[in-house]
Amino acid sequence: MLDTFTLHEDAWLRDGPVYAGGPVIGYRVGGMPDGKTARIANFGAPNRNDWRIMRVNADNPQSDWTGHYESVEDALAALQQDS
């Protein structure tokens, strides 16, 4: 059975004087298997989409950002396939 992953906004571009008023550029992924966490972030914001995934396991807390996805949904689908 596939886990149901959910996206939780946790990083935004600043919109002038309003903190966290701009577009969402980072998410924490909920519903990961036990001992695993993940984040998805747009490294191309605000002018282009370059969404990447960081996977972190309890056994290996160090991880690099991977992938180059056109949307957060594409990155989430890839993460779900790999988990």
C-alpha cells in the first residue's frame, strides 16, 4: 500500500514588507514512512520552477537535494514512487 503524502507549507518568498506574503517555495512532506522525513523546495523561485527533494532517514541524517521537477506535484509524485 502506498503511503498518502501531504504537503505542509513552510517557506515563502517575502512580498515587500509582508513576511511570508509571497508564493510558497518550500514544503514539509507529511505521511512519510517511520524513520523518514522529506522536504520539497523550489530552487528557481521566483522566476522559474526547479523543484527538488531532500530525503532524510533516521539512519542517515545528512542528505542532498535531488531532482529537477517542473512542479511541486511532480516532485511529490516522484517521492511517492521512490518510498
